[in-house]
Amino acid sequence: MSIYHPLAIFLAYIVGSFPTAYVVGRLLLGVDIRQLGDGNVGAANVFREVGALPGVAVLLTDVAKGALAVFIAQLLSNQIVVSYLAGAAAVAGHNWPIFLGFRGGRGMATTMGVLFFLMPWAGLIVLGAAAIPFFLTRSNMLAGLIIFTPMPLLGLWLYGWDPAVYSALLPCVVGFTHFLTTRNLPPELKEQAGYMRRKS
């Protein structure tokens, strides 16, 4: 095994660990996003608690983290399994970032970045399918279901078995983290956690 393989995975974790939502909250409002709303260090909480434009900026940056992690892995190794592990490491970094005491987000945007970079045509299809339902409902959970549910079938159709299996497994981390971070929230905050909209 080349030394570049573990290096790629380590760098992916560090990239994923960059706490975009926390940094934006500190820079714009001087607040700790973990103390606001549902406490999630992610785009939806920033959107609700800080503002729409900062929320979108966090979303795009977190997507880019996933894509960048896989891009770096592909520069360092031509083995697809290294790219898969790097993608998982980036999501783990976002969810359990070393820079915030391992308390981060839920990984939806970073997972999107990983899968869209590995399977761009499938990504375009599911984004198109999710766009109108998201803008009508502002439900990031609904958008996530529309994006992640067909990805394995699209992956199988367009890319083969390995990407299909990977695209089925990686979003499970998102679901697991969502369960862990919302199970003890009050009902009103649980409902907020599923939507990307400003508080009324």
C-alpha cells in the first residue's frame, strides 16, 4: 500500500472537518451556531438562525468539501477504493470534526458533494428532480430523500455495481447522524431540523 493512500484519507477527514457553519456564525454574528436552533453545525441551521445567503454559502461550501476530498484522493491514488474511503472520511470529518471537539453536522451536503463528484450525471438527474419539491416545501429532508433514494439505481445504470453500492451506503451515515442529533430535541426543534427556512 502506498503512503499516499492513508494520506489521502487523512486529508479528506481534515477537509471535511472544516466547520463552515461555525465559522460563518462567528464571523457574521459572533455566535456559536451550536447554541442556536437545533444546535446542528450545518447549512439548514445557519439558514434559519443567521440568514438565507449565509445558509446557501454554507451549503455550497459543504458540498465542495466532499468533492474536494475525493478530488485530492484521485490526485494521490488511482485506486477507486481510496476515493471511496476518502469520501467517507470527509463525511465523518463533517459530522465529527476534530476542530469542534467531534461535534459537527449531519453530513447531507458533504455526502452530496462526494457522490456528485464520483457520479456527476446521476447527480444532475437527482438535483433536477429535487429542485422543485425543495423550493415548494423548503424541506431539506424531502430533498435528501429525493436525491439519495434513486442514486443507487442511477449509479448502477450509469456507472456499475461499485458506485451503486457506495451510493446506497454513504447516505446511511447521514440518516444515522440525524437520528443521533435529533432524538433528544423538543418536538418543535425536531420539526425545524427537517426544513431550510427562516424562522417566523
